[in-house]
Amino acid sequence: MHGDGGIITVVDELLSIVQCYVCRSSMFKLIIALFTLTLNIFCAAEAKYLIAITKIAPHPSLDLIAKGIKDELENSGLEIEFQADTAQGNISTAVQIAKKYAALKPALIIPITTPSAQTVYKAALSQNIPVVYAGVSDPVAAHLIDAATRRGQNITGVSDLPPIAEQIKLIRTLQPSAQRIGVLYNPGEPNSVVLVELFKKQAAAQGVKIFLFPCPSVMELVAITKRIHGTVDALYIPNDNTIISGLNIVLNNLPNMPVYASDPESVARGCLASAAISQYQIGQEAGKLAVRVLKGEDPSSIAAVEASATQVTINQQAAARLKINIPADLLQNAQVITGE
């Protein structure tokens, strides 16, 4: 009996040791789990996302898109740090910016305009960096997304195809007798080529004759505007980064020519009118997509957005200078700019 009691005592002691070990082990595991959870929460709170934003050239329309993007991201509750670069209208510089971003490996790249999106996208794909574009007139023609699904590989974004039919209708409303419309554009910008083709089709449908004035660079604007003088009744400028960058040259050299733009900001700079999409809203929409990507959504699964809300903008002082009467109903529904 005594021998059995000794065995029982030893077993009890062994069980106590095992229970103690299990208890200590569980407590250790619990401490580790709590520490890991706290660290993850702290890191999540402190995480800062680097967002790289680039545009092909500095001008007011693109600046407004960038502002819309930044405002949306800054109001998202995420910690954001921005890297911003402009190519100054130079494709070689745009390529260098794309290479820099590939090496930088930001959380997201947001290119503004077609040339910037095309150069950035190639570099971003090689490093698996997500891309959200903004201000791209035709992302399908730019080979960024698929026409049927409106999706692309690790990319999504917001396009800003101008309402061409509404623009021609606006020209005919303000100038009922206008039969010859000039289009000033850079044939080296794919987005402009797409818009010019659309403009030609819409103009033909409305019985208007089109005169094309290709201009490869800002340096050639003085010579080309001399050719335009006296040959057309009105001049249309699409979403062309080259021409918009040199808009002051166009307006100064053609003071008696009604010039129509594809963006409200150019109307504020002296163009007569535009039927256009808000550039700031395009930026906001792109910013919303960027937030979704930063929060974990795969950009490949997000269908690209096409901005569509059209606003007519009229420069009243330009109309007075050109002796163009603005119909009351148009004036009532338009955004009116009183000074040039």
C-alpha cells in the first residue's frame, strides 16, 4: 500500500508540473499574440502610403485634376505622402519619370494624361505597381484597358472623352452661320488623334466643314496661327496638352477668332466657350479609385470609369469682344466667366 501511495504522489507531482508548463506556455502564447496584435495595429496606424503623381505638362486643367486626386486621398483617412513630377511636355522626360517611379516602387502611381499613362504603365507592370490613370481620353486606343470588359492588367482609371457632339452644337448655337471650323492639335498625341477623328465624324453629320491644323510643338504655334488667320470661322482645341500649354500664343495671335476649348480652364484663360467635363471632378473620381486600391482592391477587377457630366462654360468678355450674342437660355444654364 505504501508503495502504491508513493507512485500516486509521483504521478500527482508530474501532473502538476505538466499543468504548470501548459499554463505558462499558454500565457506565453497569449502575451505573444497580444504583442503581435498591438504591433499590427500600431503599424497600420502609422503606415504611410507613397503616391506618385505625374503629368505630361503643367497647365491649369491638369493642375485641377491633380488637386481633385489629392483632395480625395487626403480626406480618405489614410496617411498619404505624395511624389509629384511633370514631364514639361517632353516624352523623353516622361520616360525618365516612369523609370524613376519603377525604382521608387510607390504604393500607387497616378499618371494624368495619355502620354504619361502610357509611359508609366509599361514601367509599372515590370514592378507590379498598381496604376490609376486620370484624364485619358481613350484608354482603349491607348492600350491601357480592354474594350469589352473596361478592365486592364493592374490598372484602372477615369477617362475624360469630351462631348464632341455637344461642342459642335455649342459652336453652331453661338455662331449659326459658321461653316468652316479649324481644329488645332498635336498629331503626336494619341489622345488628340482620337478626338480629331471623332470631331470630323460629328462635324460631317452636322454639315460643317473641318480644316485640320497639325502642330507638333509649342515652338511652331506662331507660324501655324498665321496660317489659320482668315481661313476658318471658328477654331476648336481638343484636350491637347501641347496646344493648351501654348494657349496664350494662340489667343494673342488670333484676337478676332472665336476659339473653343475642351476644358473650362481654357475658357477662363480667354477662349470663348467650352462644353466640357469638370477636370476637378475627374480628379476626385480617380482619387476614389485610388483609395479603393490602397484599401486592398485589385485594380484589375475595377472597371474603368468614364466621366460624363457636361458643363457649358462661356467667357462673357470674350463674347463681347468678338461681338457674339449669347442666347438667354444658354446663358441661364451655363457657367459664365465675366473676365478674360
